[in-house]
Amino acid sequence: MTRLVLVGPPGAGKGTQATALSEKLSIPHISTGDLFRAHIGDGTELGRRVKQYLDDGDLVPDEITNQLVEERLAEPDTDGGFLLDGFPRNVGQADVLSKVLAESDKKLDAVVQLQVDEDVVVQRLLARGRADDNEDVIRNRQRVYRAETAPLLDYYRDILVTVDGVGDVEEITNRVLSALRDRT
Ligand code: ADP
């Protein structure tokens, strides 16, 4: 169970859980949102190209995102597995991911869905207050999730592991770990 994807609506706690899970499972945590924010913070050319999408809560175009992930997955620390957080976010990205993995005879082991009601996630995001956490942008990110990302739940139905994302951080981490164990 080492090649994992974490999906869930913005505010589901993917970043928090991904950090804990990557430590417990000793696999690198790859967050496309964090990678984009690092580029923006460093003022790189890529950062300049993606900033407006993050500010508006829209998806960064696939060609930019896919290339970033492909390059990251080519780094040797991912040989023993990885935890993707925030990628793929649409079916086109999922197809690219399958292809990239298949090139080295690999495939995903599981896709973990963190399930949280929309009211709960909106409240959490408003409390968090990141630059893209104002109400209009949050609503747009939820809309994008429903339209673009939620179809992945069906796409990945054979390897999908659904976990209740409401509760203590540690409790949720344990739920994910035991759900992954139960699959093997
Ligand atoms: P959240 O899950 O709270 O929306 P993320 O850090 O995962 O936060 O994503 C923040 C923003 O980064 C998204 O709104 C989007 O603009 C961009 N982004 C992250 N991952 C992707 C992706 N796979 N494809 C396109 N855009 C992405």
C-alpha cells in the first residue's frame, strides 16, 4: 500500500492527514497546492503563470500541473512509493498519472477519500484564512471539486477507500491506516 492518492473536497483535511500518513508510511507527501504555493512564494516563472488560478480557486491548466507532477515523480525518493495530495483533480490528470506510472510498470495501490460534509468544510476553510480562503473563492473551489474532481470517485471505484473525515486528527489518521490494512 505505498502508492496512494488522497481525495476530498477543499477543507477535508487532506494536507493535515497527508503529512501524518507520509510520516507513518515513510513515503514522500506530494501536494500540488504546496508545490504551486512554493513557486509563487519564490517568484518563479511557473509561480507567475499559476498565481491567478490559485487566487480565483480555479484549476491550473492540466499541461502545467501534469508536467510538474511528472517531474516530481521522476525523483528517486518516490521509488518506494508516494502520497499524492491534490492530484489528480480531474479525469484527464488521472489518465496522465496512470500512463506515467505504467511507463515504469507501476500503478496506484489505493485512493483514499476523506469524506466531510460541505457545511463543515466551508466553516473550516473560513477559520483557516489562507490567501484563497475567502467566501467567494471557497465556493468556487467547492464547485470545481463537485464538477471536476468528484467524478474521480467513480473512476477509481475499484481501489477507493472511503474514510470519515470528521473527528480528531489522530483518530482520522488511524482510520485511514486501518482501512488500508483491511484492503490487503
Ligand atoms: P484545497 O484542497 O484547499 O483547495 P490545495 O492546496 O490542494 O487546497 O489547492 C489550492 C489550489 O491549487 C487549487 O484551488 C488550484 O488552483 C491549485 N491546484 C492544486 N492542485 C491542482 C491540480 N491537481 N490541478 C489544477 N490545479 C491545482
